[in-house]
Amino acid sequence: MSAQTPGGTGRRVLRIRSLYDIPRDELFISGHGLCAGCTAGTIMRMLTKVAGKDSIIVNATGCVEVSTTRYPYSNWLVPWFHSAFENAGASASGIARALEVMKRKGMMPKDKDVKVIAVAGDGGTVDIGLQSLSGMLERRDPVMYVLYDNEAYMNTGIQRSGATPYHAWTTTTPAGKVWRGEWRTKKDIAMIVEAHRIPYVATANPAYPMDMINKFAKGLEVLDEGPSFIHVLMACTTGWRFDPALGITISRLATETGVFPLYEIDHGNFRVTFPVAKRKPVSEYLKLQGRFAHLTPQEIEEIQKLVDERVAEINKMAGKEVIGPVEYPK
Amino acid sequence: MSGTAAVVEKPKTYWVAPISYPAPASSGKTGLWRTERPVIHLEKCVKCLYCWLYCPEDTILRREDDYVYVDYDYCKGCGICAAVCPTNAIDMVPEGGES
């Protein structure tokens, strides 16, 4: 089991070593309206399994919100709250403070450990909800913030967001003769959050579930010191234009090509959790997705250069070469 | 196990705020969306549980002995289970016609 509090310390310890340690109980049940092949389902299942029954999910508007809680039903077996697009951080911090007050006034047992988890998409985090997220981090409210990043506003019809990568097609950055998809680079939200000096920041990928689950558990473990933030890549079958069966394959390629490196910053200590000895060329990742179908070889070269720069930056922060050079197939 | 834990007693007080209650199938029987059906060949299954782990739908159900079966009421037929299966024990069979 993941969530166990040893006698009196109040600290949770990581116990998930293998797949058989993951709880069997499902707290995010089937019958939701997410697209077939949407990896958000995988992420939310794992998140609720780690968090357990004693947790409160605060959801910003987004794919997960609209498709899992059609009135009057809900797919969550844990308390769940939604109020608006821009205030997942503020709502979560209010709920965390209310729990504190209720404990003080004796309305709930003092030793009851209730975790508040904010779940938001990339639009609700990097664009619209950035102010409430920043305020929450600044106030050091005990909330774990999980960003599922599908790199555009997929729910409303694939409009670009601050997290859309360079040269990606969206409906508001079309690909033609003049416009070649998105011309701005992706906002590095994990580093923006890290600049608030919170206890735990990590990036995770549903293709590496053990890594992701342990990051969720660690994020919940540090909550008595302050907030934590997990940035999860979520391959979107509708917006990225790929076959629904390939969601996990593409997520895995994102890490293997160095597009989405997996790291954690635990109390300021930077560590790459998934070292890649030989990177695959970025074209392997791009060619499976319809949103990059318009790219010419020069444009793929440009993206490769951006990824190389980012990898060099990561290696510099780690102090050694953890993500290796590109190995082109012979 | 999906569906079994979903019985939640409604509180007797009258709620002014709109509150959704947990129930499977908030979007109906999503199995109707399916165009291809996963069929598991248990003789090839090595109980690695990757399909159960990666299934976004929670429709791959685990038996006590860790063999898996599919909940066809809710399976949307995305094919992730077949894509991640290391022994190719899951086939995607088109729906309709002869079974």
C-alpha cells in the first residue's frame, strides 16, 4: 500500500516498489466521457489510487472536469469540487484552510489526515490559472497541484495555449504557407513553479507509471511543509491527431527523445529520475502525430535544436550527462 | 472493482448547491462507442498487468489470481491494452457481424 503513516510522525512513506503494491480499489470509476484512448483516465486512476479515500480533489475547468461529472452523476468516489476555470489554486487553498479551522474548532478529529489535491489542465494552469497557482504557492498552502498537460485547449476545440510546443498545429495556429503552426515556444511551467521555492516539483509521464506514482506519493508526503507541484504530460488523441491506441507509445517517445525529460526537484535538489543513455531523434516522436504532419526537414531540425538546448540545460543542472546524445538509426 | 463501490447513500438534508453523486456510467454505457473489441487470449497472458495499469477506462478487471478480463459495458475500444501488451495476448476484433 502507498499511504501509510508510521506511528505519530504524520509523514507518509513510499511503499510502492512494484506493480503488485498498487491498490486494487478504483476510486475513479468507468463510464466517464473522456475520449477513447485519453491518457487522462490513466493519470486520474493512478492519482486517486495513491491519494486514497481521505482526499479532496479540486478541479479546474477542463477535459477531466466536463467529462467525468455530468450532473447529477460523478465518476469520482472521493469528494470533488469545481468552481471556475481560473481559480483551482485559490479554491484548493481555501479548502485546505477550512480543514485547518475545522480541526481547531473540533469539528473533525485533529489527527485525521486529509489531502487536498488540485487537478488542472494546461490552460487552467499556465494561462488562466497562473495567478491563483502562484498565490497558492506563495502562501505555502498544503495542496498538491497536478497539471495534466495536453498542450492546448482540447476541450473547447484545440485552441493554442501557453503550453503548445513550437510548430504544432492547432485551430488558432493553422499550418499553411504563411503560418507554420505555433511560432512561440512552450512555457516551462515546472521551472516557473520552482522559482517559488516550494518543497517538491516534478515532471511525470503516464508511460512510466511507477515513476509517476512515486512522485504523486512524494508530493503528498511533503504537504506538511508546503505545496507540491507535479507536471504530467498527457497525450491527447483528438488534438494531437493520432490513433487512440498510441497514447502510451507517444508518451514514452516524448521522454526517450528528450522532448519531455523526467526530473524532480526535492527541496532544491535536482535529480533526473529517468536517465536516457542514447536519445532517439525527435522525428520519431513527431512523425506519429498529425499536428506535426506539415513539418519540413528544416523545421524538424529547428525543433531538434531546441530539444538539444533544453537537454544541455538539464545536464548542466544535474551536473553530469544524464541524458545522452542523439543516436540516429542506421 | 468498478461499479461495486459506487453505492453511496444520499444525505437526507436538502442541498441547495448542485451536487453530483458517484455512479458508474455518468456518460452512459460507453461500450456503445466501441468499433473494435479487445479479446484476451489467456493462454498467452503472463500476468504482467500492463493492460490493467494503462487502461484509461478501468475496464480491464483483475481476478484474484491476477488474470484479467474486460468489462465490455464500458470499454471504448481504444486499443491501448493491445498496444502495451508484451506478449501480444490481446487482439482487437472489429465489432459487428460474426463474433
